[in-house]
Amino acid sequence: MNAQPHIGHTYTTVAADVLARHHRLIGEEVFFLTGTDEHGAKIAQKASAAGKEPKAFVDEIVAMYQVAWAELNISHDKFIRTTDENHKLAVQKALKRMYDQGDICLDKYEGLYCTGCEQFKNEKDLVDGLCPDHKTKPEPMSEETYIFKMSKYSDEILQKIESDELLISPIERKNEIVSFYKREGLNDISFSRKNVKWGIPLLWDESHTAYVWSDAFLNYLTGLDWDGTGCPAMFPPEVQFMSKDIFRIHATIWPAMLLSLGLPLPKQLFVHGFFLVDGQKMSKSIGNVIAPGELVAKYGVDATRYLLMSATTFGRDGDIGWEKFDDKFNADLANGLGNLVARVSNMLEKNEVEVEIVVNSDQELIAKFNASMESYLFNDALAVLWDKVRASDEYISQTTPWKIKEKDELKKVLEPVAQNILNIAELLQSFMPETAAKIITQFSQKQIKKSEALFPRI
């Protein structure tokens, strides 16, 4: 919450939205949670530097996220803020339960603290003495703190990860975290800060505020209207999406907290990679940060969603850039899907050819698409549809329908292509809801009419 949303936040959230829409479309009950994690020393420092109170500062940033998600047509069921009053009360109650059963106790903690990560670091985590993510030198810190006895859950969590009861994907992330557990295991960690006022006060000792990650993790429960007791409906999640920089704490602190609270673990953590921009890491100093609003302004909402989800294999790093986006927009959307829809609808209307097509007639296409979606291979799911776009284009080139004068003969050629377009649009709804709706409306008529270009060339 220290700056406006960038393409990394956007990527995770659009992916979650695509998945949520897909499961709603196939008739499943879905709860899709996103939101903002707003406490901690880093936010307090940023607010102070801006000459604002922390709450006023985060209110402005949160508004940017809410606008961005609205622009991108994100269909979350709940947007939670960790400054919400019900979240605060549930966090206090949950941490008190952990304290009462002896999992949290008063101690002194010494170590190197990175404010950017809001985490204590080991020397071996550093590169040339610096935090590898923030390129800053962690500060030596020694203070009274409440410790979470996380080490007691180390063996149990490792067993659940190795058995895939807690499924970690892709497989290299599972291997990485299993190796970490076997090499180091879990250590007890600081779970409160005495000198950070911007946080949730502990019920039993208000001179301390909750460690920011303990507060943040519990939003996955409080977002389901959890009051700090019992297990809410729709928990545990089928999957949690995250970027690789916050994976380790999701595979350590989060499951340890759940075990302490007697709650089930998430079924799966799916970890995606980073985007480079033309081979370089995104950086304000380089000036290559891409904001979601810039993408929407240039390409439109649905095209932005398509470009992000088709850019790389979900779970791997990707390399993007404005030129790459322009090329892909023109090749796949303007010259691909958009051109196919325009050519076929134009010929059908011009020759007054009526067609009889039905929804979801291609079971092979549906099976291939669904298999990719179940594995979170969103780019592969799109590739399945675009293979059908290309095959339809090739069929038109081979059959040259513009040369056919006989209406019945023309119908035989164009009807299967119109059917392909409707089938593609039905499956495209989770990725490009507005575009898919337009095509479905257009191609659900007996007499299909041409329309404005869906994707004017860049």
C-alpha cells in the first residue's frame, strides 16, 4: 500500500478473476477475495514522508486499487481492507487465542530487519549485505516482542507439503520450499512490534501492535466474515494466487498460524513469476513501470486482460513491453479474432445468408480448454481458442466464400465458421467478458449482422 498498483498486482488479480468467472460459468459456487494489506512500519514511514496520517495516506492508495480493479472488470465478491473494524476485532481475538494456548509468549528478539519486506532477515538471505528484493541494508534491531512458537509446526507442515495435502505449484516451488524446510526448518518469529503504532494493538498488551504479516494473513479469513472463532463457510480456499516474492511466508507463517488456530490449510498455493519489461526489472528510476490504467487507456479493458493472460505461462517469469503488446494486439486481436468476426458477419449479412448454430457444440474444444483452466495454464487455454481462430481463417482462405454465388452453397461454407466463432466466444467469457458478450449476441441470430471493428489496429 505504498504506491499505486502496477502490472504485477494487476497480473495476479486478473488471473484470479479469470478463474473465478470460469468456475461461475460452469455452475460452481465461487468466493473471490482480494483487498489491501495496510498496516506496518513501511506504510507509516511512507505516510510520514508524504506529510499525512497513515489512515489518510492508505485511503488514497486504496482508492487507486479500487478504481484499477473496476476499470479491469474484476468481479471479486469482497474487497477487504485490513483497517476494517471487523478485521481488527477478529485479529485481536485470534491472536489472543494463540497467546492463551501458549503459542505466543513474551521474549526479546534480535536480528536484521528489512522494513521493505517487514521481515527479519538472516545473513544468508542477503546479497552483498543487502535485501535482494529492496536493495537496502537491513537494520540491526533488538526489542521486546511477543514470539510466535512457529517451530513446533515445522514437521507437520513439511509432511502436508510433501504429501500434497498443501499443494504447492508449480513443482519447482514445491521443491524449493521442501528443500528450505529440510535445510532450515521453521524458527520462532517476532509477532509484535512495540515501537510501531500503525497496527492492531494486542488485546492483552496494548503497548504492542500485531506483526504486520500476522494481521495481513488473517484477512483470508476475515474476508469471509470470520469473527476469530470457528471456521467460516468457503474456507479453506481451493487456491491462493501470489507472486514468488511473498511465497515463502505464505508457505511458512500462514500454515503455522492456521494449525495454531485449529483451522484447515489452503488446498493449494499457486505461485506466479515476475514480469521483466524489455529484459529489465520494473523500476521507477528506469521509468519502465507499466500501470494498469495505461494499458486500459491504450488497448481497452478486454484486450488488456488478453495481453496479460497470454503473455507467458502462469507460474513462470515473462518479458513484456509496449512493442510486444502492440504486436500481439495486432496479430491476435485486430488481424485474428476481430478480423475473423468482421469477415464472416459481413459476408453473411451482405449475402443475406441465415445460419442455424447452437452454443457449445464443440466438445473437443471445451475439453481442451477446461483441462488448461484446471491447471491454471491460462495462456494455454487462450492458445486452444486461437488455434481455432487460425483454423477458421485458413478454412475461409481455402474455400474462398467471396467467390460463391449460390446462397445454399455459401451457407454450407460459412455456417461452420460462424459456429466456431460462437463456440470460441462462449469459452472466452472468463477472459474477455465484454467482447465475448458482443460476439455471443451477434452470432446467436439466424441472420447475423456485421458490427463495428472489435479491435482497431494499433
